[in-house]
Amino acid sequence: MSTTKSTSQREPATSFSDWSKYGLLLVGHGSERLSGPNRQLLAQADVLRARGIFAVVEAAVLYGEPGLAGAFQKLSPRPILTMPMFMCDGLFTKKIIPEQIAAACAEIDSVGEISSCQPVGLSEGLASLVANRVSAKVAKSGQNDQEVSVLLVGHGSTASDASWQATERHASRLRRLRLYREVQTAYLDQHPLIDDVLSGQSGPVYVVGLFAAAGLHAADDIPMKIVSSPMAQNTCYLGAIGSDRGMVDLVLRQINSL
């Protein structure tokens, strides 16, 4: 039997419940063209496995390998927590993942109760990861936080506001830290576009991609937009925040808010 359960959006807990009888499944988008996103997810699973919090930790991707069916075979029949390694609660988390999980579990004789967490990208702690990454790079560059602007780049969509909502929420949290001269947002698939936002900048800009892994969007599309901008020489791209080592801690905090 399979059930779902959502987390509430509240301040992350600082201590963790006993999940020793549970299996944990990290579910990523994955890629059939690039190996990096899949390897990153497996590495994150390794880190969580080494902490010994869960009975079993597995990873699976929607595109490429490892797949969902094999992961559920290893996790069952114990109760299972699924953690979507996505940056917003959109089409993939609401429709595609549940459908693919149902299809994968239909092939298995005995599946434990499944509880689904909110996507890791909705964690309130994400803004702090961004701030740590930006400020470390600013310090290495010999600049001061108050001298630079931060640009958060989300995927965006004209069909759903899920990515926009998540991106703007993180930007608001980052602004409340009062660390930087300015915090702005831009998107790949909706306005304001990266090109337009960068063209209006006048000082050092540090760009962070709100993507779960360095896939085509984070590794190719954003850098190409920056290179073609008049601000290219004064812009520093810090990659996809999903590759940050602190993401595994956000996974645990999301789970603990179940």
C-alpha cells in the first residue's frame, strides 16, 4: 500500500527523528546525455548512507540510470521516504514522479508504505547555502559583500508559477540577510530573462543557478547567456546550488519536518 504525506513550510528543525527503520530514496531528474547529474545524486546518497540515519539509502533518476524499479526492489518491504531532488513543487513532483513511482511499484510484490517529502529546493535553508557560496567567492576575490549584486536564476515556466514562487521566496530570504548591495532574480523560460537583468547591472554580479544539478540548463544555458552579455567581464557564475555539499543537510531537515 502506498500513501503520500507532505511537509509544512516552517523553520527547519535542528535535531532529527529516528528514521532507523526507514528506507530513503532520493529521486532526481537525471540525464541520458550527461553523466554528471546522475553521479552527483549517487554521491549525495553515499553521504547520507554513511551517516547511518536510515536503514537503507538509494538514489534513482527519471532519465538514465539508476532507475526507480531497481531502487524500490532494494528498499522494500520497509517503509520508504521519497525525497524529490528538485527545486520547486511543479509538474515533475506533482505528476511525473508519482506516476513513475506507481508504475515502478506495480512491478514489485511487496512495497512498504511510501511517504513523499516536499522537494529539497523548497527548504528555508537554501538561501543560507547561496549566501555561503557567494560570500566565500567574494572574499577570495578581495571584494566586499556590500559591493556586489547577486542574481538568482531559476528555470521559470509560462505554464506554471511553481519555479517563480520558489525562486522569489529564496531571493526574499537572501535580501533579509542584508549582506549584498542587491539581490535580483531572472529565468530561462519566463521574464525577466537573464539577458535583460544583466544588461541593467553596473557592478560585480555573482550568479547562482537554482538548479538541482549541473545539467544542460545550469552547465550550458546559463554560462552562454552570461558570455553573450555586455556584463560578461564583470559577472561571476557560481554554478548550480544543487551541487553544494550542504544539500544533504537540507534533505534531512525536510524529512524531519514530516
